[in-house]
Amino acid sequence: MLVGTQVRKVAVIGGVRIPFARAHRAYAELDNQRMLSCALQGLVERFGLGGVRLGEVTAGAVMKHSKDFNLARESVLGTTLDPRTPAFDLQRACGTSLEAAITIANKIALGQIDCGIAAGVDTVSDPPIVYPRSYRRLLMRAHRARNLAGRIAPLLGLRPKHFVPELPDAGEPRTKLSMGASCERMAQRWQITRGAQDALALESHRRAAAAWQDGFYDDLVVPCNGLVRDDNVRADTSLDKLASLRTSFDRTARGTLTAGNSTPLTDGAASVLLASEAWARARGLPVAAWLTFGKAAAVDFVSGDEGLLMAPAYAVPAMLRDAGLTLADFDFLEIHEAFAAQVLCTLAAWESAEFCRGRLGLDAPLGSINRQRLNVVGSSIAIGHPFAATGARIVATLAELLARDARAKRGLISVCTAGGMGVTAILERA
């Protein structure tokens, strides 16, 4: 043990996020720091943390400017938390804030800290735009020169091509394929139909719209920059509307992924408060859930034959072995909807005797799930997916679901990420 003599239980007190917004709309003029500070301040106000010195805050972003080298700490300083609260940045692509929650939980469990915040933020509207490396090298040569002539000489080599910016590339560095193109290959391998994807997307919108209508998100979302609700939820969408959309990544007759059954480009931030049971009790804060297990996995999508987003299909079974549980033991399953096809591929893999025997070393299929327990208040297709913020959104959502349902015992979280990784966790009702 780093501190103490026994592992402590880790409480999820609750979470707060700002409304998720489609890129280049409500948050077009905001940066990561401002959005993250807004989400953190909402958490501070919800749980009376003004002036409180927390043990740690960890947060991250995928789309990150060099100026954001200390994003978590600067965002903390933009709130009414005690400025002596330490903070650090963390990144694991789309699993960033779920990984942050597991990291904070481990520190609490080991007695290093008594409380902490895990968070994530991302903006597509304010991307880090850079210029070609050849241009940067010219500028640095000029900077290193010791006289005026030496500083001018490199600049004589400037050409129009040097002023063409390089926008962030959504492609995987190793394969050059976008996440959508990679998922299209997965859909074809697992024979996931366009109709099945559209049906899952429709359910995501219907459930998210109903949750907003019923007030489920009232305590979980705070206004930001004039936006009060997620602006991507489509209560009026239909299978006919979804079917009318053209495919986005494969324009041949084989293509199945569209803008309707994929997550939209989104801006937003989310945060969640975790603590020891004693700290929560001392502050009179009810425990919504316990964070009991976490697991990460990766697949060889470069030289192997596994799909880019299939790592959760491996991480979840490994975590279930740790916990001594099966898929049937969960009342809620929160599987991040990077694409409807990704969710359906994962479910198909768990139902496949061949996959489970050959890839997971199981004697039988992991099993099927009750689809009525899946993403019951909507997920990323409807709500949106600011990359690093999604994990914290899901932790807060699942904790709230468990706290509200006296019959529920536990819920599962699964998030796929770029780089062929997946992050998973288990929450249990307090």
C-alpha cells in the first residue's frame, strides 16, 4: 500500500456537465479551458465545494492546443475551488475521462487522497491548427540566427505552400483510415446491416428526448454560453428520415454508416466527483454509487485482423472475470455509441461462440444482453460525443440511474477509443 493498510471503497457522489453542442454552434467561440471550468464550477455549486481543497482533479482533452499544457490546473483556477487543489492532465483518447475516474478512484482506494474530480472536455470548433513542418523549421532557423542577415536568409525560402494550414487529421496514424472507415470494415465483417444501425440510432434519440422531457438530466446539466440542453437530440427523427441519409465513409452499395447512425462532431465538457465513504459522510453528501472495477484493453488493428474499435469486446470479459460476474448480472449497460455499428459489432462478438472461444478463451459465448437495459436515457449518437468528456458523462449518468432505481444493483460502462483501445468500469448501487 502507498498509504494506509487496506483498500477503501470509492464513492461516486455525482456529476455535472454542460450541454453538449454540435460543432461550430453554441460553443464556437469557447475554448477547452472555459468549457471545462464551466463544468467544474457546476459540480462545485451542486455539491457545495466552494472554497474546498480537494485531493486531486484530473482531466484531459483530445483536441488540445499547446497552450493547454496545464489544462486541468488552469481550469481549476477558473472555479471557486480552493486554489490549493492540485490538478493534472491525462489522455486516453475517447476514454480519457473514464480513465481519469479510474485514476482518481485508485488514489482514493489507496488512501492517497479522500476526494477528487475526474473530468474531460473537447472542442472541434477550436482545433489546434498548425503549419507545415518545413515552415516551422524555417522560422526556427531564423530564430537561432545570431545576426540580422542570418535571420532574414531562411525567410527567403518561404513559399505559398508554407502558409497552407494542416488541420487535425481524424485518420489513424498507422493505417491512415478514419474511425468511420475502420468501423465500416467492422460492420461488413460482422454483417451489421444499415437497418439495425438506424434502429439503434433511433432508439438513442427517443430515449434521450424522453429523459430530457422527464427531467432526468435537470441536475446533471448546467447551462453554458446560453445553451441549456443538448442540441443534437432529435425527438422527431424516424427510421424513414435516417434511411434517407447517404452513407458517409463507403459510398458504394456496401456502405452502411451515415451521419445519422454515427456520433456527430461535438463540443462539451463533463465532470464527476468521487470520494471515500468517510469524506462523503462528513460532508453530508449521499453516495450515488460505488466504482468497483475498471479495465483497459487494446487490439492489434494494424498488423492483426481485429477491428479498430473492438477492444471493449476484450476488456469487458476480462473485467467480468475479475468481478466474478456475467452480462446478465447488470441492470444497466452503458456502451458508448461511437457508431451504432460499433455497439452492434461488440454485442455480436459476445454472442459468437467462435469469437469467444478463439479470441477470449471461453468455453461458451459471453452471452447476449437485454436491449431494454442498454443506454436507457440515450447515448452518444443522440447526446453527442466531445471525445474526452464522454466517460465522465457516462459515469454521472449511470450513477444517477442506479441511485434512482431501488431495484438496481449494478451497471456496466464500455468506451471504445482511437488507437484500438477500450476502457470499461463497473458501478454498484450504494
